[in-house]
Amino acid sequence: MGEVKLRLIGAGGHGILTLGNIIGTAATVHAGKEAVMVIGYSPAQRGGWSRADVIVSDEPIDYPIFKYPDVLVSTTQETYDLEHDNVRKGGIIIYEQDLVDPVPIEGVTQIGVPAFKTAIKVGLRLSANIVLLGFLNSMLNLVPEEALLKTLHQRIKRKYLDLNLRAYEEGKKLWEAHSRGGE
């Protein structure tokens, strides 16, 4: 795998920091990889965004801050507009397809994911971040699935665990459908 720089960004309350924390914990604690996370917030008191910049690597990480992510995950139009120009050529943008109207970007692959709609179908809208986790890890193979599942069992409250595990599986199915040329 080498090193992957992820920028996860969305509205406050979309579970962006939890998503980054789960990826980093799974990588370092359960998969023997290196990971760092740097977080940021908009200056707005209400309705602002939150961001998690996560690096996952097979080697020690020298510096945790980057400008040009390999992968951008965005859950709102505002955050997409703020960050889409920063994705490196050859990079990937994953966006919430029901909230983001993407613009063409040469040399960048863009994939819309119905994370919120899928989470609602599962029964917990708040699990959209876990839908994205299933999609993202299936696409990139950041960490072994057993590492993610262990982390989910440790980090998610018991009463929400089954719904989040279903959300993760639905995210995987969305990637499988996309990779076969489906939605």
C-alpha cells in the first residue's frame, strides 16, 4: 500500500472525526501500520464543517500535515467546493451523491456514494460515516477488514453496533456495485 493521505470533511455531526479515528485506530492498533490524524474545524459557531486529515502508511510518518490529499471524502457541497481543487492528480474524490454536485476535474476520479440514503435504509442516519467506511476500505484496502471490525466493536456503543455493522456491509456492497459498473 505504501502511504495514503486521506482528507475527510463534512458538516459537523456527520461523524467525520469518528470516521478518521476508526481508520487510524484500526491501522495502528489492529493492523500494525502507522497512522496519524490532524483535525480542523470551521470558524462558524453553528453549521460549520469538521475535517480529519489521516495518513495511513506501512512506514513511519515524518510529518502529519499535507495540502494535497490522495483521497478526498466530502459529505456537503460547501466542503466539496472548499477542497476539490486540492486533490492531487491521479487522486480520488468520494462525495455524498445526494448533496454534492461535482465539477469535472481532469486527472481525478470522482465517485458519488448515497451514504445518507443508505444509512436511513439501514435504520440509523448517523451511520452514514460507517457506510463511507465500508465503501472506502473496500475500494482502497487501507487496513484488513478484521482490524476495522475489531475497532468498530470497541468504538461503537453496543446499542448502535448492529446497525453500524449493517451500514459497513452496505458500504461494501455499494463499492462492489460500483466496481462492477453499477451505480
